[in-house]
Amino acid sequence: MAGDPVRDPQTDRDGRYGYLLPVADGSTVSVLMPGVELQRVRDDLTATAPCLYVSNEAWWWPSAVIQAASATARPVVAEPIPQAERDIHG
């Protein structure tokens, strides 16, 4: 991240609060945080745990943290794997 999260009330929906995470390249990553106690979001390991949305995809807390961190990290430039190699390696 390249700074503190910024509250984005225009993106609030379904009981979740919108935030933008600044990235070093000037872009942002959107996060929707459930409007419940943080402990419930972090520590509830059941299928009914409230999820976060990172870049419009739903994730439970541990995976949401990983997704947000990787989305705000310096991008890695990589070549796509050619179709022939994907067919060989599955």
C-alpha cells in the first residue's frame, strides 16, 4: 500500500462499507468491509462468516488480506504461459 485506506461511501452496499487502498502506481484497490464487529470478520471460521469484497470478489478474512496485499504490491511482469505448455502441464 502507498498510504492509508480512504473511506469511499459511494461504494457502500449490502451492509458493507467501501474503502480504497492506494497503490504506489497511483491506482486504487476497492474493498468492501462488512458492517459487523471486526472480531467476527477475522475469527469466525464457519461458512456463515461475513466476507469482504476485494476488487469486487468475495473473500473470507485470511484470503481477503492476501488478495488486498498482493493487489497493492508492486506488479510482477511475466510472460503468459503458451497454450502448448499449459496443455502439457495441465
